[in-house]
Amino acid sequence: MLSYNPCDVFTYFNVEGTHGLNIIDCEAHPNTTDSAYIAGWSNFIPKESGEYTDDDPRFVFINLSRCTDSVSTFGLIMHELMHQSFALHNFDVDKEEEIITWAEEEAYEVFKIVQNEK
């Protein structure tokens, strides 16, 4: 998920809040190239119950406002995809190389998509 507005996460999923964050605080926070309520986010797709299992689908959000140059953009993407990879690999640190490799390979693909959006 890509957007210049971090509050779009809430409207996209049609929720006022999820995973400890909420649209009211998001709207009140300045969204600049240096600061944002959400720079990036990896988590479960929100469910009304708020109860999740490891098999529930996940999302990754990148705030394009924070993608000011190639280095910071790739760093933000890699950061969020590391969260995603840990979850996909069941937080098994014995799979360290697989976790990092998956995140790196995905980051290259997401970076291309972000570059095309900008």
C-alpha cells in the first residue's frame, strides 16, 4: 500500500483505529518529509474482532512523503519488509538468512514500484 497521506490506511480499511493507532491522531499530526504519524507500517489487515492468528493476512504501507531520496526510500522499504518477513517466517531467528534474503528481494521489487509512483 502506497500513499502520500498516512491516514489513507484507515480509510482504505474503513476503520477509525487499529493496532494502537487511530485516524484522529493521524489527522492531527503533520505529515512532512521529516515527520509523520506513520512513515511505514507492517501489520495484520484489521479485523473487527481485533483478534489475530499468525495465518491472518498482513499489509505493508509506505508513506511516499517520507521517500525523499533513494537511500531513505530503500531503508524505509527494507525496514517494513523486515517486519513482514519476520512474521512470514514465524519469528524463527534460526531462519535468519531466509528472513533477510526474503526482505531484501521484496525490497528491490517494492523500490521499483515506489520509484514508478514518484
